[in-house]
Amino acid sequence: MKRYIIKRLLTSILTLWIMFTLTFFLMHFIPGSPFIGDKKMTPEILANLEAKHGLDKPLIVQYGIYLKNALVGDLGQSITLIGQDVTTIIARKFPYSVRLGLFSGVIAILMGTFLGVISALRKNTSLDRIIMLIVTIGIAVPSFVVATVGMIVFGVQLKWLPTISYLDSLKSYILPGFALSFFPLSYITRIMRSSMLDVINQDYIRTARAKGLSERVVIFKHGLRNGILPVVTYVGPMLAGILTGSFVIESVFSIPGLGSSFVTSITARDYPTVMGVTIFFGAFLILMNFIVDILYRFVDPRIKIIN
């Protein structure tokens, strides 16, 4: 187990470095400059700005300097938000994304698991077909469409929920939370249904029923523990994705989270912010996958870890 953890840790570090390198060079290969916008700028001013931010050096030198600084936690200063460190921006914006992500993640896991179990137990009934129709729509329809329709119906026409969310009340969570959780909820429902259909036909389930155990004990104590394993595998990257915030959802609802800042920084070619947020997102996703790989062994002791 110890050897496995070390190997996974080294693999995670290598993955993060590859992502860091690819992002750095691809970002700098994009035509344009963060200093050239609507305002005309003389070549002298442009050269001074590039020298100030180290963009006048050869690309490989810039890479070495940024990598060295990143290893000690220095992600540089934002080009567009003058005087603000990227680390400070992440620290200020990320709590909004975390609160929305946790809310959406809890909804997706609880509702997806519940609907998946109910659909499996009521296979080929009207209830099963209705659930499958809803989750198929949830997987096929993009989140920004769900958000837009929700805003029009519940925000503009019915005026039940706010269309601009600062996450300062329960109502402000409902529309962005549902829009963000609809896809993972639908996906969890489908994989939970498939898994439970396989589990409830296993011999140990038949044996448990033959012993006279109640259906609730058979399903939730014996069946759910094994049926939920595919969900556990999916939950790691899912939580990483929604905890760091949906770029589109945060932009649609004007949520001051990290996702909206990332979109803005790409548009403005704010290299330090793009790199800093990408590293943060990537590290978070890799960390969640690492934790899930370790916990997976404890969820089902039958799983053997190969060193």
C-alpha cells in the first residue's frame, strides 16, 4: 500500500508538470499581446511593459523563471488587475466557487444515487422510463442552456428566484446550483442504475433474501455498498470540476467566482492569471483523483492494489 501511494504521488506530480508545460507554451503561441487592445500604443511603451513583466526574454527563459517561482508558491502578478497577485485573486474568488460546488455536488450525489436505485428497482416501469427520459435530457443539454431556461422561467417570468447570484441566500444557490448539478446528477443516475441492475442479480443478494432479510436491508446494506463503487470513481473528478466552478455558469449568473475570472483572463491574454488558475485547477483535479484512488481500496476491501 505504501509503495502504491508513492507511485501514485510521483505520477500525479509528473502529470501536473506536463500540464504546466503544455499550458505555458500553448498560451504563448497564441497570436497577440496582453498590452494591445483598443488603445493605440507606441513601440516604446509596449517594449517597456513587456520588459516589466518579463515578456521580452526568450520563451525558454520565461518558462524557467516561472517554473522556479511557481515551485515556491509565487504565481506572479495579474497583468489586467494591476497590483494584484494571482495567488490573492485565487484566494478571494475560490470560496464562491467552493460554496456553489459543494451545494451542486451534494445535490448531484444524493439525488443521482437515489434516482438510480429507484430506477433499477422499478426497471421497465413508467417511473423508470420517466427518470431515464429526464437524465437523458440532462446529459444531452449543455449547462448554459439549462441555466438560461431556468433564468427565463423562474427568474424573469415567475420571478421566484434571482437571476444574478452573489450566493448570499439559499434562493441565490438554487438556479446556478441546479444548472451546475444537472449533468453530473444525470450521469450518476445512469451509472447507478446500471450498477444496481448488475448487483441485485448477484448470488449474494439472492442469498440475503433467502435468509429472510428485509428488502431495505438487502438493498441498502448489501446491494448499495457494491453498487455505488462506479459512483465513487466518478465523484472524484466530478467534485474537482464543480468545486472549482463552472466557467459558463458563473458568467451567466454573474457569480464572482474563480471560473468567471479565468474566462476574463483568457480574453485579456493575462498570462500569469491563466497560468495560475490552470495550475490550481489541474492540481485540484489531480489531488481529487489521487484521493479517490486511495479511498477506493477502503470502500471495497476485495479490490487488490498492485504495487
